[in-house]
Amino acid sequence: MTLEVESRKETLAEDGLPVEELVVNVGPSHPSTHGVCRVIVHLDGEIVTRAEPVIGYLHRGIEKMCENRTYLQVVPLTDRLDYVGSMYANWAYCRAVERLAGIRVPERAEYLRVIVCEMQRIASHMMSLGSAAADTGAATMFIYAFDERETIVELFEDLCGARLTYNYVRPGGVSFDIPEGWTDRLLEFCRTHRVALREMDKLWFGNVIARGRMKGIGVLAADDAVAWGASGPVARGSGVNWDLRKHDPYSVYPRFDFDIPTGSAGDVYDRARVRLYECYESCRIIEQAVAQMPGGPIKAEGLQRLIAPRPGDAYDHIESARGSLGVYIVSEGGPRPHRVKFRSPAFCNLALLPLIAEGHMLSDLVVCLGSLDPVFGEVDR
Amino acid sequence: MALVNEPRHDEIGAPDRTPIAVPVTVGVTDDFPGGIAGFVARWRSLFTGLRITGGRALGPSKTLRYPAEKYEVSQRWRGALRLQGVLGKNEIPLLREPSPTYNAKIEELYRTDRLAPCMGNCPANVDARGQNYFMAEDRSVEAYELVRDRNILPGVLGRICHHPCETACRRNFYDEPVAIRPLHRIAYEAYTDQAPEIVPFERTSDKRIAIIGAGPSALAAAYDLMKLGYGVTAFEKEEKPGGALYSGVPSYRLPREVLHGEIDNIVALGLDLRCGVEVGPDVPIEHLLGEYDAVLIAVGLQQSRILPIPGNDSEGVRGALEFLRAANWRGEAGVKGKRVFVIGGGNVAVDVARCALRVGATEVRLACLEGDDEMPCHPWELEEGLDEGMIAMCSLGPEEVLAEDGVVVGMRMRECLAVFDETGRFSPKFGENLTDVPTDIVVFSIGQAPMLAGVVAGSDLHLTERGLLPVDGTVFTTDHPGVFACGEVVTGPGSCIGSISTGHEAAISIHRYLHDESLREGRVARPVPTYARYAVADVDGVEESRRRVEMPMARGEDRAHDFRQVELGLTHLEALQEAARCLRCQSEVCVGCTFCARTCPDYAIQVERVDDPGGRAVTRYDLDLTKCCFCGLCAEQCPTDALRHTGQYELSFYHRDLAQFDIDEMLRDGDGTRATGRDGEHGHKVGETQ
Amino acid sequence: MSGLLGGIVFGLVGGVAIALSTMVGVYGERKIAAKIQRRFGPQETGPYGLLQLPADTLKMILKEDITPRQADARIFKIAPYFVFVPIAMGLVVIPVAAGWAALDSSIGILFFLAVPSLSVLGILIAGWSSGNTYATIGGMRGAAQMISYELPRTLSVLAVVILAGSLRPVDVVQAWRWWWIPLNFIGIVVYYISSIAELNRGPFDIPESESELVAGYFADYAGIRWGIFMMSEYGGMLAASLFGAAIFLGTLTWLPGPFGIITFLLGTGVIGSSMIWVKWTFPRMRPDQLMTTAWKVLTPLALVQLVIVGVVVPWL
Amino acid sequence: MNITELRDHLCEQHPDLCPLFSIEFGDGVLSVSCDKLYEAASGLRDLGFDRLGMATAVDRGETFEVVYRLTSRSMSVGIFLKCHVPRDAPKTNSLFPLWPAALWQEREIFDMFGIDFEGHPDMRRILLPDDWVGHPLRRDYTDDRMIRRPDYI
């Protein structure tokens, strides 16, 4: 692909008349950009000749803000990174802080973290599948997916009092233990969710029109996926077998039996269906985690409220719904981090948009964008 | 221990983060079949979709019907912040201006059963929070009396206690614990300065109790019993009272005048103290049993244990207690110019080592089985000892005392690999390496044993094979009715404050025994308090006024050669400031510590308080709800549990000012809030402010 | 003179009917969509939310009529009527009782197929005059789509015309026999699909495709002008349903005499509801897939239907 | 593969890089000088580090520390590649030719720190508007709109 910046170009058609390339500005305020993304689309008829994402509309300078805050005050900020999957940013950040400060997390807290993050994965994938469906006009599929998400969000609300920005995972543990009867509701959800997933599979992935919209669109080769740093369902849809839960196992994940769905074609269809199948696996993990969960404290004992780790830097990453979410913290001593860097999977995945959207039609552009599942809180930080 | 020093902690279940061999994968690609079947499948997929949506249309709705089936907010819903309205609505102005009755209100709250962490972690439940409150108000005498109620010897414990209260102090979470122990000492000093007249306890009962021993536990029991109106007589073997405090604790830590001053105070309260009377030889215990209504054995441990290793009968092998007695009482232990080798890693061993330095030893080594990070002595003691020139040799077990012609010339030590087995039981594993250390004196400080044979001679009290007295650990009875025991004779070597707590318990038992009440009702065996050792707080950048007052210490090389006090003590003003640092945990009253404001990620909370140590009062507490992100960090940080989230809340206001909550609003009780306007009165109020 | 008067009266009645049918259509669509999505739909305004639509209409009328600065104002303002009027005109030839139509024309079927198609002009100028890239693309797509789907639609109707031997809708209704349904099955399917496509409704709503072109050719319209586009859509839906129920299903003759109107209205309702059901079930097609469907699937199918009918008719 | 195995492997394959390798906080770190950065990076890529996970920079006062985190799928191990660029002449080689993933991440570093990457095909601002003045993640960056929060702690 070409990378030099071009403005509108005027060419001469065969009959000698000047022809102006049609440039469409998709976004920043547009129903299908999943946030505030602007894509400058150069069209030849309906064919996209070049799509250039312009990001930064939601840039809040979170990394700069972190420099002025204590370690604990950063936790609510991480909620606002990936607002569809707040738990992941919470957890990744807390893992990095724990590594830096040498905090040992109680086992029950680790299980709770795994449970909430797998729930979050389902919730996030439901959001992704639903909105990707809505991109193609299937509003009902969107609502069905959001129904599933709603159940999880309600469970989260009972767990920690918030529906979107949970602030649940804290350095050293989690903020609340599970309330009474919560696990029963969770297991009941896992049961009904599988039924709903099968229904969605038929309604959406089995549908001839949906397949027509997704098959062969936005094909990403496995080599490209690796080289461009794609991760999560985007990479796995291309057949790249890479899941940090298996390949760089963290927390208590080695204790669970689960599979990694991978696609082969690397098109939008495979990426989306990987997400669907991951929901099944998340249900499996949740059920195992609930069965295995030990008692005990949910927060490390004797934890300093004012965390002031020794100088040094720590990187930790977890597999979020969008891919490997890394947090890099540099401490120079003192109660405030010197630098916090969030390696957001959505940012790296979005860089692939020009690659996969080129040559497709304008209608496919939004489908390609939706299949990358960007959350702009995380892209722009 | 919750914190580990290694920067990279081991993951639970995945210590080395090695990948799992071959991940199983599930293929997701799917396609229609070709040909006619594909044509049929394509059309069928359309009807499948219509069937699913149609089926759902016929099913029940998932949405709730409003308002009949209104969604109920969860218990943990993060709503508006409220300060606990413990003081009540009418008392709101008290929070704003320093008021003489404000602290009295809080004092009242202290009397309830809300134990602060410092009280809970103290074996004797000394009211450190109350002490801090009185000290901050400069009411030292009251502070002293409050502490003495449970602590018996505040001046003594203020110097030698291992302060589990400070370990538990909530302030540890934020910066550094309040200096509770030094404040005991200040309270005592202020008390002696003011020297109020001591009114003896009124004798209300004609029952008499004999206590054998005059150590901390005996004094604690005596104090409680005198307070209950009994006549108490204490029999002390030595010439001076104090027990282990007198014979064992070196005077650089505990000046003798403080000890005796404290005991004199207790004597002045009505204790009949008879020194130089040894029960057994002088007064048979049978005589006491006949004379008194109850007898309490609190003789403590008098005998050092010596390891059964070759050469332990050589000249120059000493026991720790004998050594300490000699050093403490005579100021001379026969080690001048000699090399001393102390075996043991406990506090007594460190005391021995430090005393040895003071009585003129040229080189003092201390050897223990444990590694340097798991020595049983308190880390600060070890540190002070090291400052003074002591040499610590860790992970070494005694193998043999090397002697020539029956005189010690050295010590052979064997490398110790591990002290505890996997289950945490004491079972040392030794390696092959041997170390020979030349020395002149070997002091065994590996534990002590009681000497009870003489005490119980002639009574029907039985001793076990190891010479111990069988005692119930909950109610402190022996197998002879009317005879009780407390202190280290029951618990084994332990802390001073732990002994005192057993004295209090034994006093309760004796009281109930004399009134023929059930001894056990409502009592449980007191667990030995365990506590996490907090990491040293990194206080870089913490402003000076928030930091703990540093205890001035004599310089290591200065103090190492005489018995003057090491800790020099705080000034009066420092003590007041330090007491004001107390967070008054669990009082559920905002004390203006500003931790909520410090931790708020949105800086939505503004707290101002009177910066006067005595009249602590919150003058301003503003919450800007337009900034609040409902993260809940503030409520979690609140040390007094004064801040909480409530369910009654809505972010809809008729006026922008209403989103600024001030103290009045923050303290408002009940269901109706200004924000919701849920009840008529407050709804009306919204209208009024327009 | 009476003709003019009749025209005016009919115009008023027809206009009200279209407005009412729009309301019923929108209400029905919202309720059905809500049921499919397990919601309630409108329920707060009036009993069962019935007053929601009058309220919405009122709101739409009262809203400011905005003309974008870069738009070609005159054409922009007039474009909605170019869409609405042809569709309304199409209604006049539909028989509403056995043997009676408002305009009993001998070329009624041709009229019904030809005149509403003129709304493509309105869509084109609406898209073009908005001066907005999205609207332009939407207008172009709409034009291409509507013209393409004319063909299979016309061909599918032609089969019925051959069977009935007349272009007069009233005659077709009277000639209708029950076995036309199995015989004409492919034609019915083709008519149904191409009608939906002709109306730019999902899954063929690519000219307005909300998630790509925001709202396509009427992206820049507001207030009542936007409402007229909505009315055209629902009016078109009404017309297509009525026409299908009358010509293809012959519902007017299912019950004797004037009672036929009951089955007729029921049939219309079923067809309209099924259109809503389809829209809320399927995703949108891509423009090229849409064209493929029109030219490579529906047109051949319609031709097959013609051949079948052509073979059968001589044997009758 | 754990860190020590990685070190052995690295020392075997690239003896010149071996002395630059260290282990900090349990992670392998390869600190190189910036003119050797590209060389070291291509060496690591040949060694099997096929993913560029993260690229960022840290303001270290006199210098900016450019940090790349590379991951190897085959070895399941990560490594940091660090180099210091001087603050007054922030310039280094782009790793875009090795890993296209650096395209946006290096743009972000340029945006936030003003470090110029030679060989990068599209060195523009990415998150901030093109007319933004200054590079915000530098510690000395100030702005009229920046609010200094109350210095509580």
C-alpha cells in the first residue's frame, strides 16, 4: 500500500474530461465508527481506493494525567480506556503495579478477577457482535446481543455497584467479594447464554445475506497479522494461534481447560465468529472457576494505601477481548508513576484498516471497521 | 506476610509462566455446501432467521414495564456520598467549629464496642485511641489512667513493649503508624510531673487473695482485683518487685526508677507487697491456701535452658537469665575483656548481647538457626544491637562447645539449611559445613523454664514431667480449686503485654470464683495475636507534618558501653502533635484526615479542618457531585468508616448549586435527600432555593 | 367539473388514507420490531402507546424546516413531493372492492407499475440537491436500485396479466382463481422481494443505509419534509401490499361480495407485517449483491415464471 | 522458554549482543546504543521475535529512552529493546521496515515525545491535531490549559 499523504487527486478520464476522485469523510460523528473515528475514504465509484483512519478525537491524555496522580488514582482512569471492557484495563494496570511493588494477590482474588474478566469478555464480544451486525443493518441481532450483555452488566452492578466503569480490580486484589446468590445467577446465565449463542449463530452466522456481507471481506493474511502486531480475535481470525491466556499464561488460567478458536480465512466472518466461539470458552472458564474458587481474603493484607514502588519499570499484559493489552509503568520512586503506557490492542488493530479495507466497497468499509472492534477510548487514550 | 520483597512475584499456579504445550483450537470457518444443497441451505437460512425472530416475538418481553416492574438498584449501587450522621443533625455545627463538647462526643463514641485496630491487636486491649485523644487534648493524667487500666505499667511498657498496636495502626496504610508506645511513656512522665494524689481503691470485700510473684502479670491481676475491692497480698522472692522486668530487662531499656516508680503507684493503690518472701521455703503454699481465699501463681520463668551438646558443662557456659541478672544487678558479669558468644535469636538473646557489650565484652557474636530475615527477635532490637557493634551470625546451629581443660575456647557451629518444615513446624535441617568460632564465654539464650518444685511443695498441686504446671489456658485455673496461675508460667516465654493480658483474665476468673459464677461463660481462649509485618512505607514526598515523629536515639557507639537509656524520649509538643495524627478509627465521625480528598481521582472533595491538635474539627467538607465519578475509592480509604455510599441519589438537579454538597448535605440522614427530592419536604426545598 | 371535484375529493381522502396508513404502518412497525426484540415499543403515550404517532406527527410538523447552506434550496425543498406524489398516484388504480377501483383504468396495472417508479426522480434530486456526499451516493444508489428492480417486478406482474388476459386490475381480480397461487408461486416471491427493494426497505435499504450513509438521500432533511419521505415509504408499502393482496392473492374474492374487503385488508396487513418482519430479521445487502440479486436471480426467476404461465395458458 | 534460557540462546546466536542483555524485574532487557538499534532489532527478528508488541518512550531527563517490546511466538518469551536518544537531537532509526506494527506506534512516539524516526514512511502526528505545539509527554511540557492539581501527597 502507499503511505504518502495525498490530497484529492484529479485525473483525466479516457475522453479527456477531468475526473475528480470522490473523497468521503466517514466520521468523526458517524453511526458506524464505534466511537469518534474519522476515516478519510477515497472512492472510485463505490470502491474504496484508500481508507485512512484519523484518530485522536477521544484523546484525553490519560497517559499524561497518570503522571500527576498516585497509583491508586490511576485505577479509575483505566476504566475509561476501554469502556466496553473496563475490567481488562483495571486488571492489566493492577498487574503491572503489583509486579512493580511486589504485591502478592490472594488466590480468591485471582479467581474473582478471572471470573469477571471472562464475563467481561462475553459482554465485550456481545457488544462487538451486536454493533457489527448493526453496521449491516441487522438491528435485531444487535438487541439480542445486548440482551446478553445486559445480564452481565446487571451481575456486575450487583458485584461492584457500577455498570460500566467498574473500578473493581484494585492493586492487591478486588474491591468487593461476591454477594449471596451471585454465583448461582452467574451459572444460570452461562447456561442460558449458550442457548442464546446457538441462536445467534443460526440467526447471524448462518444467514445467507450476513455471510455474503462478511465472507471474503477484509481478508488479513496470517503473516500480515503478525507483522502488524494484530492480536486477539483479529489475529486469531487469520489463523494466528496466539492467546496470552495459553501462550504466556498468567493468573490462574493454567488451571482451566479451554480451547482457542481460530479462523482460517482471515476475513470478517472468521474474526466475528472467533468472538462468538470465545464466548462459549468463556462460559466454560467461568464454570470451572466458580467450581474451583477457594475461600479467603480478596485483598492482599497489609497493603499500603499509598503505593510507592521502588524505581524500575514493569510491563505486564493480559488477553483482553480485543487482544493483548499491555501496561508499562516506569517508576522513579515516590507515590506517582513516572510514566504509564497503555499498549492498547485496539490501537494496533486499527492500524490494519487501510490494509484490509482497500479494494472493497464503501459498505464493506464499515464492516471491516466493525470487525476490528475498535473502542476509541482505548485507541485514543 | 502479605508483602514480599522480590519484585517479580510468583503467579499462583503458574510459577514459571511456561506456555501450555499445544493449545487446542476450534476452527470457526464455515460455508454453505455447493450445488443444489447449497441453494436449499441458503434459502433455509433465511427462514431459520425468520423463525428465530418470530419465535422471540411470540415469547415474553425482556424489558421491564415501568414503573410497575421498576428495576431495583443493587445493594452496592454507588450513589451519593454521605458522612455517617452519628452525631445527629442537631450537632452539625459542632463539626464546623472547635467545640469543647465535640471531642467529648467522640469520646462517648469510643466507649462503644467499636474496637479500633490498635486496641484489637493489643493482647491487653489497651485503649490507644483514647490515649491519643486525651494526649492530643493535653490531658496526660487522664491518658495515663486510661492506659493504666489495661496496661498497668504505662511508663514501663512505653519503653519495652513490642507495640502490636502500632503494627495494626490504620495509619500504616497511608504513611507511618502513630507512635503509640512513646506516647505511653510521655503520659507516664507527665503523670509523675504532675504527681496527682493517689487515692487507694476502696476495699469492699473481706476476701483476700495471695499472689505469688510481683511481675507484670501478677501486678495486672493485683490491680484488677484491688479495683474490684479485694485485699491483695503479693509475695516476691527477690528484694525488689518487678519480676522479669527487674531481673531480665536491661536498664538501658528500662531505667529502674521508672519501674519502681510505677510499682510504687500500684502499691499506693492498696497492694500489700511483701518482698524477699519466697513461697515454699519461707511461706509454704499450704499456709497461703489456708489463709487466703484464692492463690494466684505468677512466678514466671526463672531458669535458662541449656542445650544438651558436648561441652555444655565447661567453665564459661552461662544461661541467659543468670547472665542478665548479674549484668543488671551488679553491672558486672565477669566478661570484661572477653569474647562473648550468644546462642539464640530471640529478644532475650539480643538483650544478652547488648548487655555483654555494656559490661565490657570485647567482641559479641550472636548466632541463631534462622536466616537474617526470619529471626524471632523484633527487627528494631536487632538493628539497635547491630548499631552498637554486635555481630549477628545467621543460619548456624550449635554443634559443640569447644573446651580445653574444661574451659571454653570456642564454639563449633553447623550450617542450618531450614528451620521449619513444609507444614511450618519447628524442625531444623542441618547441612554439612562446620564453622569454628573462638570465644571465651558462651551464653545460651534458647528459652527459659519455670522453677515450680519449691512453690508447690507440700500442696496437692501436680507438676508435669517437664516441671510445668497444668493450667487451663482460657480461665487460668489449676487442678486445685482456688489456685490460679497466670503469666509466662502459663504461656511460656512471651511478651510483657501478653503476660499482662493473662493477669487480667486470671483476675476475672478469681472474681467469678469468689462469687461462685461460671468461670467459662462468655469467655474464649484468647488467640495469640498475629499480625502482618507491614512493609516500610515509602514516605518520600510525604509532607513533614504528616510524618511520624522520630524517636531520638543515643548514638550507637555512645550508648554501647553504659546502661543509660537508648531512647531519649519525645518532647511534650512532639507528643501532642503525634497524638493528633491518630485517625480515631471506627469512630464513624469524620476527623478531617483528608485521605478521601487525597485519593479522589477527580479532586471532587474539599476538606478543611482546624489545624489545632487539640480542637480537631472539620470546618468544611464539600463534595462536587458534578465531578464525582462514583469510583468509591474515598469511602474505601476512610479510616473511621465515616464516609459511605448511599442508594438515595439521582443526578438530576434543578439548580447547579445543588450538586455541590456541603457538610449539612453530607450529614443528612434518612431516605429523602436534597438530590432526589423524594419526600415532600425536600422536594419543597428544591423549589425554595430557586 | 365533477371529474375535477371527484379528483379533489379523492385526493383529500387518499391523502388522509396515506397519512393514516403511515401512522398505522409506523406504529405497527415499532410494535412488531419491539416484539421481535423482546421490548414493548411505544406504551406510554395513550393506551398501548397509540397516541405516540399523532404526537410524533405533530412534533414533525412543528420542527424547524432546515435547509443546508450548500444545498440547492429550491430543488431541495421540492424533492420530497417528487417522491411522494407518484407513490400516492399509484394507489388510485388499486381495486378496493371486488369490481371497483377509484380509477378503473384499462391500463391500470401498467399505470401502477410505471407511475410510482417516477419517485426515483425525487430520490435522485433529493440526494443531489442536498450537496452532501452521503446524500449523493444514496441518491445514486437509490436510482440504480429502483430502476433495476423495475424489471423483475414488472415481469412478475406480467405473468398474472397473461393469466387474466387483461391489464385492468378489476378484471384481474374478477378472473382470479385459487390455483393461481401455486402456479404463480415464483412470481409471488419475485414480486414480494422486488417490491421491498423498490421501496428501499431492509434488507434492501442501501440508499438510506443508516450505518454507512447515515440516512442516504434524505440525510439532510428535517421536520415535515423528512416526514414526507417517511410517508412515501409507508405509502409505498401500503400500495405494494394492497396490490399484492388484490392481484396476486385475490383476497378480494375470498369472501363473497362486499365482505371480500375484510380478507383483502387482512391480506394487506399480513403482507405489510411480513415486510416489517423481514426488515427486522435480515442484515442489509451490499449494492453489488443487490444488483446481482436483481439481474442474476430475480429476473431469470421471473422469466421462468413467464415461461411457465405461457406454457400453461394455452391449455386452459 | 524462560528468561535465562533466552539469555543463553541469545548469547549463543549473537555474542555481540550478549553483554548488553540484563534481567530487570523478571524481564529480559537489551540496552543498545541507538545507532545499533536497527541492527540489534533485525538480529532479534532473525532470532524469532516476530511480533512488535509495544513501542514507547520514557523521558529520562537528558535523554529519551525508546522502548520496544518484542515477543516471540515460537519461543513464547518477550524482551525489551531499549536505547537512549539525546534530548537535544531526538533521532533514531525506525523499525517499520522490520515490523510494520511500528507504523502507528512510532507515529505516536513522535507525537508525544518529538522523537524523529528515520526511515518511517509517514512521520506525522497521530493523536494530536497537526497544528499542536509541543510534545505533551515530555516532562517539561507546559500548557496554559494544564491544571496543576493540588499537591496533596
